[in-house]
Amino acid sequence: MKDSIAYLPKDKQEDLVFLVKEILKRLPQTEYIILYGSYARGNYVRRSVRIEDGGIPTVKISDYDIYVVTSGFNSKKAETVLDNVEDIFFSGKDFDRDTPVEFITDDIKMVNKYLEEGRYFYTQIKQEGIVLYNSGKYKLARRRKLNFAEIKEQAQEYFEEKFKSANDFLLGTRFFSEDMNNNKLASFMLHQACENFYYAIRLTFTLRNSKQHNLSKLSSNTRRYCDDLGTVFPQNSLEEKHLFKLLKAAYVDARYNPHFVVTKEDIDALIPKVELLRDITKRICEAKIKEYGEKSYM
């Protein structure tokens, strides 16, 4: 693995140095910090705006994808610490203009186990990743040669499971809105449909997924796999922002907030957006699974 980020612009290097410093300050159990994804490969996008059909602008900004490997520390607690680091890093920044950060974390024992098993996501990180920090206490295991027949089979299973769950929640939306006149619960169903469509994408493309209920983060994280995903919730008007904010809030507020208000018009406006997400999910996941199948014969 490489260990230099000298090829990156100075402001990007400074961002990564800041992130490493904050991680180590708050998570001393860290053994490795690895940059992967587009910033490691060098094909990142600072910011681009594309005008879709109908004049809808969509913004694409590559994330800093950072893998934090710890030892002897609870992964859930580590995720909470990294969420705090993300908040500190992005404080005062513009989500529509500045580079977001996406953390994942695992224990060193699990990382080496997955590398030895030839898990797709982990072998890709070791192949393309750049080490930003190494405690020197542990070595990463050798990566096993990828078996694309196994990868295709696993991706197919993940996709079918999550895609079915998402569609079931989408059906539930119509039932609760139209038959039960319960738009609050319908909005929760829509949230869950979105969450599972995004999970289907992440699992199909990486064979790894972590629990995440924040639709902003899920949307941002999956957009790298297809620019069309930016057209689902474009955020280019007050109405679009209202609908997405409502959908994000529905995960908690639809169940626990008696003052949460969702109208039939809100649900009717959101359903086509989630159906668009469904269609894009199906198209790009099936194409990725087909790609795995073709590689298995190489």
C-alpha cells in the first residue's frame, strides 16, 4: 500500500492531516487510517454541476473515504466517535460545495480475517488504499485472490434481499396512506423503502454495509456509483428541500412525535421520487452483478 498524498492539492492534504489528527486525539485505539476510493485513485471530483432533463441541476462532489482500523475497541462506540469527528470537520462548511467525509471502521482482527477470506470490499481497499497513519503494532494480512463467482453470488443475494424489503415498504406506504389514512406511518414506510434501496446499492457494489438511518449520508455515499442518483432528491427548490427534510425526519418523528405533520400531498409528491430511486437501484445493481459474472470467466 502507498503512504503518500503528495499528489493531492494542498487544501486536500490539509483536510486529511486535520482528520487524522482529530481521529487520533479522540480514538487512541486506532491502528491504521487508510484513504481509499476516488481520492486514493486520483479520479475524484471537486465539484461539478450537471443539468438534467427539465433543467434540474445536480451537484457531484467526491467524498473523502476513510477506513479507520482499531484494536480492542467496540465498533459501535468507534462509529459514534467518528461521527463526532465528522461533525467537527464539517462545522461551518457548505454541504453543497465542500468535500464530505465518509468513515468506516473495523477491528484489526476482523480486517485480517476478511482479507484472508478474499472479501471484495477489503481486498479492494488494500489494493488501492493509501495509509495516512500506521501505529506499527500490526500488519495487514495478505489479500486472497478475488473469486468473482463467489462475489456475484453474494451480491445477488444481498440485492434480492434488500430490494424486496424496500419494495415491501413502498407497498406499505400506499396501504397506510390510502387505506388507513395514516400519512405519518406512510412517511416512515417511505423512509424505510429509501433506506433499503440505498442498502441494496451499497451491498451490491461493496458487499459491505453498516447501519445508517441518515438519508443525507446514504444519498451522498451511494451517489458515487451513479450520477443519476442525484436526480432523486435534487434539493434545488424550497419544496424539494421540504420534502427531503420531512422524509429524513420520518424515521423518528413519524413514530414518536405527536406534533409531526405529513399531508397526503406530501406522500403523493414523495412516492414518485422513491419509485425513481427504485428504478435506478434495479438498473445499476443488475448491471454490477452482470459485471461480476463476466469477470468470473476471465
